[in-house]
Amino acid sequence: MSDHPITPAIRVLRAENVAFTPHTFDYVEKGGTAHSSKELGVDEHAIVKTLVFEDEHRAPIVVLMHGDREVSTKTLARIIGVKMLKPCAPDVAERHSGYKVGGTSPFGLKRTLPIYMQQTITTLERMYINGGGRGFLVSLAPSEAVRVLQPTLVEAAQ
């Protein structure tokens, strides 16, 4: 019996033989990465947000960004060749990802979505990313996330 939830994300990580460490903590509504970094005692820069955005045609994408940085939607839109990007409304994000907002993981998404990862995440020793539940992160080597997710690496932090 494990001491963490078995989510679609965990199933993917296990199927791909990814070495990861589960971390659970008390979830706080709107606590964000500042709260999880404090709870786990890790630098907020190493906590990676999984964000769902949509373009002008409402086509969804997933963006992985450092917890202490924001996504420059103008820069990212230019990089991927769309007119604009904006965060999806929570109910729309949940429909696309299959996860509740606050528990969105890029692993085990309900449907395959393009994933863009802030390039500097790959320089972290370990990254902490949502494991598919509120108050549940997994830490792993960024190289493993790149191997499994096959994201497009971008420079879109501000």
C-alpha cells in the first residue's frame, strides 16, 4: 500500500520506469507554488507549474513554468506562431487535462496536448511537479520529464 494517491500521472511514471519521489502536503486553495515550496522546504524555482492555455482558436496547450516565474504569453504566442494565448478558465482547463485545477499534472493528461517547457527547467537538479492531485507533488530528474513528455523547450519566462 502506498502513502500517496495512484493517479493517471503515477501510472504513466511507473509505465515509463521513471524514478520519482512522491511528496504530499496540506493543500491550500490559491496557495500555489509559494505554499508547496514552504511545505516541502524546497526552492520555489524548482517547483514547476502545469498551466493550461488556449490560443485565439481555443486550441489548448500545456506550459510548464518555474513556480517563481510567470509565462510571457506574448513571447510564447510568437514562438508557437499564434496571435494570442490566455489561461483557460478552470472548468475548461479541467475538461482538457482531466485534472482538477490545483492538481494538474502534465503526465497522464486526458488527451494528448502540445507541451511547452521553460528551457531553464532542464538545468534544475530535481524538479517538483504535480502528481495529479491537490497537495501531491512528485520530484524527478528534469531529463526524465523531457524523455516522457517530449515537450518543446522554450524561453518564455518573465
